[in-house]
Amino acid sequence: FILQMSCFYLVKSLTSACLNMYSISRLHHTTSAVFCYSKPRSGEKYTDPFQLGRRYLKGLYEDIRKELLISPIELKEMSEYYFDGKGKAFRPVIVVLMARACNSHYNNSRDVQASQRSIALIAEMIHTASLVHDDVIDDASSRRGKHTVNKIWGEKKAVLAGDLILSAASIALARIGNTTVISILTQVIEDLVRGEFLQLGSKENENERFAHYLEKTFKKTASLIANSCKAVSVLGCPDPVVHEIAYQYGKNVGIAFQLIDDVLDFTSCSEQMGKPTSADLKLGLATGPVLFACQQFPEMNALIMRRFSLPGDVDRARQYVLQSDGVQQTTYLAQRYCHEAVREISKLRPSPERDALIQLSETVLTRDK
């Protein structure tokens, strides 16, 4: 795949806005952030938005496995390996909650359309295919507390398994038969590839480096959530304003989710995460906590530019991060994104699902794995 400079314009507004946030957050690094949520006004509150979302996702993984009815048996086992029902189904839950929130906003419908539920399956399939491929690129040995596909079956077969999951997702997407929705979700696959290319590169200039990091974060993580939310809004409501609300909510929650993930790489133990911590440093990646820490410890620049490749670099960088306010700054930035997500979704009419999406943005910030 060839990475063209023109693709940068896709998130130009995102990165410029985030650079402003970055500057502002430096001015307020001693302030404890207060995050306010509007109280649900629909008369029904769920302290766990996943509980509500899962109501509409019964049989999710069984249905995904039906999409993977393939042979030979080995390829089927590889493709189904991560669809074991042990995850939180974060993306499908957001998708079905957004579908109901948009349907309720438009015509007070209390149902999730079959096509909207299909988007939840497709989102999980695209996400899982990207995990299989990422593990090959990163030579990862564990994921979700168990061995990775590439460690069990080998890299070449793992690549093919990821490709097969993507092809099954594409077939399911084509079955929906809506060309707008097909266009929206195929953008996700392009973004995943471009995001991986961005991750392979680095920037010397400090501001460019942070913009590069946020653009990579959007493409690798947030694009799937944003475009899946937009897709179900298109299926349930003809109003372009609602489509944009859904997209902006997904984008902001998605970026916040990854920012917190990058924080947890420094603050959680391996048992909590289900994979080794400090993994990003070992891969040569400078995430939010590192980039913020570099403000206080400029000597980290040399480590970043050589991608923590010398003996002792990973341990030194980790110590710099933990001595700095990099973790707090990244958390604060995630709070700002979640606040923007809440601001967007609050434009919809009150409903249990809209309120659950508000609550979910808080769950993103407080998760520990």
C-alpha cells in the first residue's frame, strides 16, 4: 500500500484542534480536571452501559462464527480464535446503543434494525482482523491473556486468517446492500492500513510528532468506532446532522479510549491488561505519556528518535514517564475528548441509550484494563 500525503487532510482539523488542546493542557497540568456529565433525564439510568447494550447483542459471537463457516478446519479455528465471548464487546455495544439512540431521536423507535445489528458484528470482525495483523507486525506473543494466533499457528497463517476475517466482514457488509454504508465502512479498512504506516514512521519536530501520534490514533482506533456509529445512524435516520453527531461521538470516544490504553501501558500490570506492559516502548513507539514527559525531560528526544533501541532505553524512558506528569496529562487529554463526545451525543433527544452512551464515556476514562 502506498501512503499518499493527500490522506493527511482527512484529519487536518482533528490534529490542529488537538494541538490546541495539547497547549492548553500544558497550562493546566497542575489542575485536577473536573468532568461533568449531564444527568439522564429519560427516567431510566444504567450504571453499566454494557448491560444495556448486551441486551441487543445476544448471540453476537455465535453469529460471527456463522459468518466464518469455512474450511479447512485449521483456518476456521484460527479465524474463530478471538471470538470466544470473553471480551467486553466494546465496539458492538457502542454501535447498538448508537443505533437505538438515533432511532429513538428520529421516530421514537425502540427497535434495532437487523442491518444495524449487522454493523455491530462487522465492526467487531474488522477490529479482530486488525488485532491478528497487528500481532504479526509486532511479533506479539500474548493477547487477552492467551497466546496470539501468530505464536500458535505461525505468522504466514495468521496473516491469512486476518485476511479471511476481513473478507467475511466485507461479504456481510455487501449483504446490507446500502452503498453509502459500504463506502463509510470501507474507509475504516483504508484508515487501518494508513494508521499502521504512520506508526512505522516518526517526526523530529515536537509539534509534528504530537499531531502524527493523534492522527495515527484516529486512523488505527477511532475511525472504526466513528464510522460504525455513522453507519448505523445512516441506516436509522435520514438527517445528516444526526450522522455527524454519531460520527463525532465515536471519533472522540475512540481517541479517548486509545489515550487511556496508552496510559494503562504504564500504570497496569500485565495480568490486568492480558498482555505485557511497556509493550509500546519495546516496539519503539512514543505514545502520549512519553510525548508529554519529553516536555519535562528533553533528554528523552534522543531516545524517541532512536525508537528506544539501545540497551536500557526502555527502562530509562519508563522512569522518565513515571517521574513526569505524562500519565496525568494524557488522562486529562482523554477527559477533554470524552467531554466533547458527551457534548455531541447530548444533542440527541433523551433516551436510555443516549444516557448510556454518556455513561460509557465515563467508563472509558475509569477502566483499568
